[in-house]
Amino acid sequence: MKEFLPAALAVALVWAVLAALGYLSPAVGAAIAFVAAAGMVWRERRAAPLRRWNILAESSRDAQLHGLYCVAESRAREALQAASLLRSDQERHQAESALLLATALNTQKKFAEAEQALRAVPGEGSRLFAQLAHSLAGQTKLPEAEQAAFRAQQDAGENPNDLDRAAILDALANIRSRQGRMNEALEHLSEWVKILERSTDPKIRESAGPARIRLGATYTRARKGDKAAHVLEDCARQSASRKGQLYDATEALSHLCAALSQEGRPDEAIVAGRRAETLRATLLTPGDPLHGQVWVNLAIACAEAGKPRDAFEYIERASSLKGPLSASETAFLNFARGLANESSGNYNEAESIYRQTLAEVARIHGGSHPVLVDSLVALSRVLRRDNRDEEAAEFEAMQDRIEEAMNSNA
């Protein structure tokens, strides 16, 4: 508060002079002084985080942990500022700032920008290559992601510390999930969560919450909706009860909506999705990718519940978001549009959309994306309704083969 003193004395002096000359009544002067003081308090609060980062930057590890803590709390904007400060501080912090910047960008699904930030510095290290693997996997550059993950393991050595192990497991889980090797992905994620939970650093333990949410979302991708619902219900309950973790609650509820839809519980899914929608409206910044996720999952739940009008409304909201959707988000949006048409009785249109979704997902992701199985199930259902049983049986056999491969560790 001592920073306020010179400005406060100046305001008081001007007020005293004007009051003595009769130009200012005491009441008006007090009001002006109050407004000036409020303005200074506001400016001080705006400046406080930057001063805090300056203090933390005296220790590169503390600054990095603070930024990672911001990422764990989904405060990506603050994490980006912390990374920028580290980067401009000293040359020896370049690799650390690039790592923090990439972590924040990957959290925001800005994978190409994260890759660019990491490749712009000559630094090495296990965690740097693990984040690079994340960035590459997010762009479906899976062979390159595998190479980066292997380099991360090499740099970590035979006895990696917990932070390096956690980063490697996180990256491998992401790659395996995108390859459709879901059991391996779940094993990596479970071990990752355990490492975070048993850490002696409270800031690192905080990141276990988002990690558990990701574990629940991966259970959904593996079509294990019952396990997903159990994990995500617990995550949503814990996050909602803790100060500063409502963003995590929003994400957990959105994934819970998807898990419950998969389990054939669309009415419960809508309840979870609308709770996420309420939090979304008050918490998220305009460009946050969670907007689209909440709306797409709600659209699927409404279509499954026989409420096509609501489903089309959420589809329209997701479609109107600024900025291009990722390939995965587009696939789920198209699947939701197919479900909404099927729920409306537009079966020919639904069949056409399901076929287009299958072709597009197979082109981009190969035979491993979860929406591929969902589309096969829906397409078979529409075909059987039209008494095209032989054609439906072919797609059902394809579905069985994909699910077997997804649940294999081979």
C-alpha cells in the first residue's frame, strides 16, 4: 500500500486548497477523493500479479512452478504472461519459458503455436520433448510425436524424477489415445495421476484434478462410460467445492455429459451438460475451446433424449464459434448433426451425414477415433430401420473389429 502514498497526498493537498478557496464543498471533495482512491486501488490490483511474477522470476524454478500452477487451474492467460516474463528475463531461462509457454498453449489446444515455441529455442530436456510430443500429437503428426516421446525418455535417463516421469506418461497417453490404443493410454494416465497425487509439492498436487478429468474423458473415448461417469462425477463434485476450480468443474461436467449419453442415460446427461453450460456462461473467455465441447456434448445428449429442436440449437451455437474447429471437434459436431436429423425423422439426411463423418474421420484419424464407432452404431441403426439388414451387418462387424483393436494392448 505504500505505493499509494505520494498519489494520496497529492489528492489530499489539491482537495484542501480547493476547499479553502471555496471552489469545492467537503462532500464533493470527499467523493472525488474516494473515486481517486478507488482508481488507485484498482490499478494496484491490476499491477500486483505482474509484480508477483517479477519476484518469482528471481528464481526460475519458482516462476516456472507458478506458471504451471496457473495452467493446472486453467488460468492459461496468466500462465502465458508468466512465460513471457521468464522469456524476457535472462537467456538462461529461454528453455524454461518455452516449456511453460508450450504447456499453456497445448492446454488451449493451440498445438501448432506450442510446437513453434518449443522449436524456437535450442534447449533440451525430458519435459521439453514431452511437450513437443503433445504438440505434434495434437496435430495428428503421430510418427513425429513418437520420436519426441522417445527422446524425452532418453533425456530422462534410467531413474527419472517424478516431474519428468509425469510429463512422459502424459505425452505417451496422449499419443496412445490418438492411435486408438486405449488400454495403454489408460494405464499411462492412471500412473500419471498417482505421481501427481503423491507429490510433496502442493502446486504439483493441484494438477492432479485436471489429470483425473482427462482420465475420465479417456474412459469415455475407450467406450467405458460407467468408469468414466464414476471418475467424472467425483471430479465435478470436488472441483465445485473448491475455490478457484470452477473451470475444472465445467470441464468435468461436460465430459460427464458425454459419458452418460454413451451409457444410455441422456436425461441425466442433459442435467450434467446444463450445469456445465451455466458455469460456461460465467467463467469462460470468448475463445476458450470448452465452449464448443459443452455445446456439442449437450447436442448429442438432447438428440439421444428425443429433443431434436434443442439439439439443433446447440449445434448452431457450436457452429457459430469464431475460429476453426479442430478435426476432432468437427467430427463430433457432424455426428451430433446426424443424431439430431435422425431424432427428427430425417433418416436419409442422417444416413448421409453418418457416412460423410465416417469417411472424414477415417481419412484424418485412421480407424481409431471414438466417433468412428459412434457413427458406425448410428449408421447400422438407421440401415436396420430401413430393412437393409445385410448392409447394417457389415458396419456392425466393422464396429466389432475397431472396438477389439481399441481395447487391445497389442
